[in-house]
Amino acid sequence: MKMTNAQRKINIIKNVAYLMRSRGETKASFSERSGITRTTIYKILEGKVNKVQETTLHKIASFFGFLVMKWSAMIWNKSKDRVKHSLLTGIKILPPSPLSLKKISSKI
């Protein structure tokens, strides 16, 4: 089942809010420590941002110890030996490795 943009937006809002609560971060402290402007954080959490910029996504993921991987898939047109579409792109956020979890817990 394909996820809609509205579902992606809701997931980002819920995940960022959950991660902030779990680390005891306020919007102000999260902004200061992550390098993301307070305005951007408010806009994301209030659902006013339809697509979070990749640089912002990297800052959020990095702050919480996650890794962001960008992927793309190309559909090969066998009959013409060339790429038919390269529209399937996305970003996957991977959970932290045990090593990065140790680094995070030592910062707390």
C-alpha cells in the first residue's frame, strides 16, 4: 500500500514529537541543540510544512542518532535498452547502530 503525502506529514509530526518528548527536549532546546530554526520546528510540528527539506531531515535524524539513506530505483526498458523512468525515489531513515546508541547515551 502506497503512503500518501498526508500520511507522511502525520508520521513526521508524530515521530519528531515523540523523539522530542522521549529526550525531554522542548522546541527551543531542540532548535538550539540541533541547529534547526525554531520557526522550522514549529512549522513541522504544526503541519504547515508539506515536504521537509532533506537538510532538515538530516539534522533531525543526526540529532536523534539515526542515519538517513537516499535511494532511487530506475525502471529499465528492456526493448529499448535505456532507462524508462527514474521517478521512484525516496528517503529511508535507519535506526541507530548499537555503537551510535552508546555515543548518544554517553551525551545524556
